[in-house]
Amino acid sequence: MYPTGALIVNLRPNTFSPSRGLTVCIKPFSGSSGANIYLERTGELRLLVQDGSSHAGQVQCFSLEQGGLFVEATPQQNISRRTTGFQYELTSGRRGLGHTLSAPCRPCSDTEVLLAVCTSDFVVRGSIQDVTHVPERQESVIHLRVSRLYRQKSRVFQPAPEGHGHWQGRILTLLECGVRPGHGDFLFTGHMHFGEAQLGCAPRFSDFRRTYRDAEERGLNPCEIGME
């Protein structure tokens, strides 16, 4: 609160695991103002979040090896109205919005789908009811009607008002993926990222069922889920 001067924030995991291969993502709080946030390493600064920017709520990610955060207050006539804050996540690998940052819209392989079923924060069977595009955030919001809830770590999906054993909820993906409403059931998997459900692998359910049965017959399933 009342930002003045500057400070360096060094983020580290709360385990003894090595910091190599870790990714830091930050997301400024809504209304955060009064300071610029930079990525700093050996005195060199790269601007991540500019004070007053219309894109201040967007997630910024970088490798932990690239440096730490340098938060510098900007000159203000009345600092009592300013509060600077952000959320951060420290993750292994390069997981961010989308299941892979290098090719976020490509279909998952059969192996990736089977692993996603075991490791995702949510796994559901459902259909796309609507898609809302948000160009200013470079995101698309997918509104789902869920007929089977296999797993969810957060209450992303809530019982539908009409009941009948259905749920509803929304998940996010990148705008560039061009997701559109369509017919048929899919298996939706993904992870929670700053309190939002982010889409991972999402094969058609018929394709997933065929892949799962084939792996099951060969004893290659990394984990089991009820298919009936």
C-alpha cells in the first residue's frame, strides 16, 4: 500500500528442489496501480507490467533463471489512493495458458490425453454450449454443459439449474485457438491457473474412449477412470 521507492522480489520454491526448469507467472490484482513491475537480472530491467496499462490484468510468465521482480513506484501526487499487488504461481516446466506454450492449439497425442486424465485438475465429459471471445485479454471463454464429472479440485462446475445430474461451468483457452460452439461430446481436461480453469487436452469423447480401451487392453493406461 502507498507505494514509494522500489523493492526486489526473489521468488523461490518452498522445497529443496532445484530452481532449474521452474516458471514464474504473475497476474496483477484488479485495480493495482502506483508502480511498474520489471524482470530484473544483474541490473538489467525488462518491463512486465506498466502502471496504468489497460493490459495490467494479463498474466506474464518467465523462467525463474531469467531473474527476479523489481517493483518501482511511479511518481504520484496522492499515493494514498494507490495499492500495488499481484498473484504469482511457481510451476514446473512451461505450463501456462493452454497445455503447452510452444504450440498451445495443437491437438494432444494419445499419450498426452491419457496422462492428462491422470494429472489434470479437472476431467469432465460434456459439450460446448457457447464461446465468448475476449480480444483485449486474448482469451476465449468456453461455456460447458457437463454430463459426467470425473474430477475437479475446485468448484469450477456447479449443478445445472434444471438438475438431471448435469453440471455447468466455464473454462478458458487462447483466442488464437479459434474455439467455436459445436455438436458432440468431448473429454475436457485442464489445470487451475490464478483461480481460473484453463483448457488442456480436449479430444472428442468417442476418440478418447477408443484410445482408452486400446491402452486398457494392452495394459498401458497410466490410471483408470470409470467409462460407463
